[in-house]
Amino acid sequence: MDGEGTNPAWPGMSLKVGVMGGASGDMAAAHLAAAEVLGGAIARSGCVLVTGACPGLPLAAARGAKAAGGTVVGISPGLSLDEHVYKYRSPAEFHDILVFTGSGLMGREVDNIRTSDIVVIVGGRSGTLGELAIAYDEGKLIGVLTGTGGISDMVQDILAKCAKETGARVVYDPDPERLVAALLRVYRAEHHRLPSCFGGTWRFGEGAANPAEVLADPVCGMRLPVAAAYAERTSGGRRHVFCCPGCAAAFDAAPDRYAGAGAPG
């Protein structure tokens, strides 16, 4: 999976995978081991691991990521390292960066989700359920490591009961490495075009300038208003528009591959 962790829309920027899961209570050794393997798989893919900077399953994932040479960012409920450690009894180990939100345990959940490009649910109870709800409502790509206790084996039924289309995509797998590989395939192939319910609405949706003047990005196929394009090129007398830096760079590297895909200049 090496090299797959870069954002296809923004070359040079690593994807961030948030691991949200049980932080307290009795945890089976097998579940902790699975979370550690998950963290290692995320790191080896080149992604940055994001956690709620809490103990339990997320900490096991952080341990696995650091053992594999990865980078770990923790979103803390506290407003300082002192508060993080002594008030919230949360770990600083295995984290490269702690972001102090001062928002408390529940308040930092929104920051956890919005910092993450992909969200993975591992075990968990009410707090993790809240993070799942935020991620689903905001159209995130979500992975569920099934068989790890808590709500992980209930997610499919919970979301079916919600009966709500948000643009979220959910992938289920009991194998941590296989789950990470599947999530990266989905994100790189399709989900990066609209990574959340907020993505691109001001460029591609209601209110976009000159909405009648629409062309397809020759690289990814996304249709977008010309005035909202990230970049534009003219090649062989044809006009090309691009939704993001990644598509523009792909075109620049091999323009002949996309010849004839644009509109006459």
C-alpha cells in the first residue's frame, strides 16, 4: 500500500485517517491487537493517523502507527497539555502532535471528524456513536472494523434505520489491512471528488457563476461550471477545465492522453 496515502486532488498532501473507537471499559486483547494492526496499515499506506488523543482502541492504533514509522495527530479535549493529561487522564504517548481544542470530550468530536478525510470506527460506545453520526451526516467515507466489539457490528443496522442519503460511503471489513486498502481505493477512485457534504457546493452547486457554461474535467470526468474551475488549459485548439490541482497536474504530465476531450477553444 506504499504511496497510496496522498490526496489525489491535492498532490503533496497526505490523507488523514481518523480512528474513532472505545476509550474505556473492558477491551479484549484481540480487539486491541486489531486496532494496533489498523494503525500500522494506515501508517504504511502513507496516511496520517488522527485520533481523539484518548486511551483504549485509538491509543492502540496510535501505537501501531508509530511502530510502522507513521505520523499521529491527536485532537485533545483539553486546552493545554497539563489539562489533557491530568484533567482528562488522556495519553500523550505515540502522538506527534496534540491539537488542544478546549472543547471537552463531546465538543472535540466535530474536530475529530472534520480533520479526517476518512473515518474508521473500531468498537466504541456512545461517544463513538456520536462520531459515526457526525461523519455520516457530513458525507464522509467511513470504514467499520467489524468484530471489534461495541457498536462496530451494529453500524449497518443503525444506518439502515436512519434511511438518510448524505453522500457518505461505508465500507465494512473485519481485516484491518484489507479495510484500509479498500478505503483508499474508494477515496482515490471516486470519493475525493466530493469528500464531504460541504465539498465544492460553492463552486459546483447552487450559486456557482455561469452555471450554464459547463464542461467535463478530461481527467476525472467531473462536470463543473467553467467559472468555478480550479485551472484551465488550451491544447490542440481545445479548451480544458480542471476541478483540482491533481487533475491539472495529470493533464500537464500527459496531455496527449486527454486530447479531444475538451471543448473547441
